[in-house]
Amino acid sequence: MVASSQRILLLCFLLLLFFEMTTNPFAQSAHLAYRPDIDGLRAIAVLAVIAFHASSTLVPGGFVGVDIFFVISGFLITGLIAKALDADRFTFTEFYTRRIKRIFPAYILVAATTLVISSYLLIPNDYIFYTTSLAASWAFLSNVFFSMLSWGYFGQRTEEFPLLHTWSLSVEEQFYFIFPALLMLLYRYARKQVVPALVVLGIGFAVLSEMKTGEIKAYFLLTSRAHELIIGALTYFVSQKSPIRSMAASNVWASLGLTLMIGSLFMINKGSSFPGVNSLYPCIGTALVIYACTGSNALKPVLGSKPFVGVGLISYSLYLWHWPIFSFLRYRRIEITFWVGIAAVALAFLLSWLTWKFVETPIRKSRSIQFKRAFVQIYMVPATAFMAVGLASYVTEGAPQRFSVEIRELISSYSFERDLTRSCSIRAEDYRKITMDYLLGNCAFGDTAQGKADVLLMGDSHAHHFKPFVDELAKAAGLKAIYHVQGTCFPTAAQATDKHPENGPSTCQQRNSDLLELANQVKYVVMAGFWASEPWRDLEKEMMYATGKVVDAGAIPVIFKDNPFFEPDLSQCILHRTRGWLPADRNCNIPLNFVKETQAGVDEIIDKVKARYPATVIIDPKKIMCTTDECVTYMGKIALYKDANHINTKASQLLGARYLTEVGNPLAGPATLVPANEHAHAEMAQASAKPLE
């Protein structure tokens, strides 16, 4: 892998090379006119995105179609602004009237349609998420909203978010709130320096993008994508100052550009570092094709042919429609087979053509719709309505009244704790020095009436989902607890056990070190993790080391054996069966043989730790979740999971209460205690004594 500094140098070189090879100060000026070949480029971009969303194996890098769109947008919008500035007739009202008429009519239709379908399909937690993203999209902030996802663009369940694709619309609109004013200032005060200024800005944002590729949120943010739109802007100025002079040169640039574009679609994949340097290949490729087609070449008539132009003309509507269709199919657990995929794409094309023909085109061409009318009727009224829906959904916790009493009882268990401020549930980039005072002030649970904390819970997202479980145990024992968790950060990860300690501690290792330093101030240190998720780790070595540190500090180590997990995700199986989407005899539980195959090795390691450090307390949720042949995913009318491996909040609370009565309280010696939380006790009583329905 290329080192970060080398990648940044490569990034600067590619941008400067693009600028240099397309600049000819002695060429004549060209005029901006309709370019059928650009519609052809749009067709390539949207078809790549659709193919990727249908199946990432078809076009592994199809998601870079969005980057192609960004370059095209930067080229076209810069042309509109620059021409108006050249003629001294640019106005913000005219510019934003164009944007409103271009973007929102089709989106109103798509947003309203997804709202109706989501109101029927989505359970409250998912509905809250959807309606919040809907509101954010109308505030041009959906990219910021989705950047808060701990799992990123390619992570778990993102395929079921109907408006995930609107992140790119927000990026564009944020850019166009700033760029026209910037260009106007440059034209007024530094007209001869427009191109150099954009080159500097483009390189700066590209370097920033490369530096941030390690952060999950960077994928969505304008700061990581601005260079792509600026490349498009530069392409406009270069093509105006230095149009192609010969067919031979045009063919060379077109071939090179097409190679970079198409190569990116297949050489880049969702495991690649992105955007950063890797985003330059499709972006510069697109810029070269746009530039090359200012002249004549073999590619231009292909891109300008009726099939390509036809798809390009409806590409915006096609982009808007295709993703919700795939999203709803996946939410409904309908497999995207070949024929289902064909039908979905055909539906997307039909809806897109109808939208383009009867919504997009008439409104965009209407001269009677000026700024005030466009702003009020096409943006403000629908934005207010959709934001009001988002607020109502949030206040009512997902509008559960949409469902029958029976369904509401079941879906009430599909809940999980949100740490929106990320005070105690953090990402790697959020690292802060952890102190006891901080944890007591921000991350306390259990019997909070106590002054001193006796229980410290640490680990990854599985430690987080066991927090309500530990809460039940701590309250029953009269103990105050504190916690701190970090996604994908095993509580046993330490620099001392790392294979390459010379690289220095990771933020995960720093966090664990901080927490273990507090072990001498508590009675119990509870460690939990998705142990089987990283088989490459030397887990036995790590667990022995961490447990030894806890023992040396005078605390009692408590280790959770993990809960069962299963792919494909069975978390909503019982809900779908109850709603009639699955056969009544469909088994929604996890085969015990699979659980043994996937967890026996890790459980043996934990048993070895217990043998070496006898004071260690082991909590095994499988004792109350599994029978002799399977492990349950629901108890009575309470679903246990929120996805393939995470326990939901209500279930975690129930399991903690059940563990108290059936196994005992590991935080209070050998005696069996009843749960202190009366609500959890009532829920446990409602569930059948046997864990199956």
C-alpha cells in the first residue's frame, strides 16, 4: 500500500498534470453549447451506479458514478455562472431559481412516494431514521446526517435506507451555496487568477480528502468531495481557453479519459481507500473525456447517440428512483435475483421517463415560474411539510399507531440505545483522555444513587448492547456502574500484545489503557466483545494480558461469552412472519450447531482465562438463549436482535433479568437475586418460561 505522504504527492501530481496537459494559451475560445456527449457521460455514470446497487459484484466500483456526476455538474454549472458573469448579468435569484426548478420537482414526487411506502413498511426505529433523513435532505444536510452512521456508506443495513443516495444532492447544494459567490469575487478582484486559484483550491481539498479517507464520515462530506466539483469547474475554463485543435489529440485524450473512467469502475471497490487519490482517476478521466469532446473524436458520436443521450436525459430521475426501489425490496427481504433485478430496473426506467416527461421538463422550461414562486411553492412548502413529518415521527417515536396492537407489542422491542453526542460510545477519531470524573459525570448507570462506581464496562459495540443486561445485574446488587465503548475495539486490544508495537498505540489501545488504569478504583471490570469477528487476532494472548492487568489492579474480571449470531440476518424474521411476509412455519431461530462452530474456539479461550485466573467471573448469555438444538431470536413477543449479531435494548434488559432468576447474579456472589428493575421483571413474566413461543 502506498504511504499517505506518497499518495498525497501522487494526488498533487495528477491534478497538476491534468491542468498542464490541457492548457494552451494560444488556442481560440470555444462556446458553451448543448453537448449530447455529456448526456452520454451521464448515462455511463447512472448505469454504473445502478449496476453497483443491484449487485456490487457486477461493477465493483460503480459507486464512482457519483464522482463522474460531480465533475459533470461542476463543468456545466461553472459554465452557466461564468457565461452570466462574462455578460455582466449574473444574479443569485436567477441561479437558484434554475437550481430549484432542476432539483426539487422530481424529488418532491420521489420523497412523497417513499414516505407513503415507508409509512406502511418501516417499523418505528427505522421510520424515525427514514423521516429524519427525509427532513435532513430538505435542509441540504442529508450527507451530514448519514456521516453520523458508525458503519459508513458500505456498512450494515445501509442498503435498507430509502434516501441514502440523497447525500450526493446535499453535497452539490452545499457546494453551490458557496461557489457562485467565490467565482463572483474572483471575477471582480482577480479575474486573471481564476484558474490558478481553482487549481490551488482543488489541490487543497484533494489533499484534505486523502488525509481524511481513514474516517468513516469523510465519504459523505463536502470537504472530501469539493475537489471533484472543482475539477469540473477547471475543465470548463480549460476547454474555453484551450479547445482541442486536432482529431488525433482529441482521440488520445478521449481514450485516456475513457480508460481511467471505465478502469475505475472495475479496479476500485468498496474496500478501496476513498475518496482521496482514488477519486482522481474517475474524475480526471471524466474531465479528459469532456475536454476531448470539445473537438472531434471516435468516442463523441457514441456518447451522443440516441441510446446514451436518452438515458442521460432521464439520469437525474433515474438516480432518484432506482435506489428506493432496491432499498424497499431489501427491507422486505426480497432477494435481488436476476429477474427481480431486471423488473426493478425496468420499473425505475418507467418511473424516471414519466417523471422527466411530465414533471422535470415542463417545470424546468416554464418561464412563468420565477424565483419567489419557485422558492415558496417548489421548495418552502414541501420542505416544511416533510420536515413536519420528521418532527412528528421523532416526537411520537416512529408513529407506532400505524400498526395493530399485536404488531406494536412486537416491534416495541426493536430498540437500541442512541448516544448521539458520542460521550460514552465513540469512534476512533473521537478519542479523548478518559478519567473517572468524566465517566461518573457522563457514563453512569446501574444504581446511580451510590457515590462510588463499582462496575466498569468496556469493549466494542457488543459491550454496548450488553449495557442494559449489566444494568439489571448492577441494580440488583446495589452497585453503580460506568461504561465506555468504541465500535470494533476489543477491550483486550493493547499495545503490549500488538504484532507491531513499534507503530505506536492506536486510539483503541489508548482508550483501553486509560480504562484499565481505572481498574484499581472499581470492584468489577466487565469486558465484552464480538470475539469471533476478528479471527486473525491472538485473542488468547490479549485476553490473558487484559485479565491479568485487572487482577493486578485488585479488581475482579468479568468476561461475557458472546451471544449467538447468524448470517443471514434473522433479527426481523419473527416480525416478518407475524406480518404475513413469511410462512407461519418458518424457523426464526439459530441452529445450535452453527453457534458451536462459530463460538466454541473463543469460549474455550475464555475458559482457559478462567482456569489461569480463578477469580474471573464468566457470563454466558447462551445459557438462557439456547436449548439443546437451537438458540432463540425472540422470547414470547419480544424480539432479541436488532441485526445479525447485536441484541436490542429491550431484549438485553430482559436477558439480564432472566439471567438473575435462572442463573444468579455474578456481581453479587452465588446468591440468586430478583431484578431490581420492575419493568424488566414484568417483561420477563410476560415472556414464556420456555424461551420459545
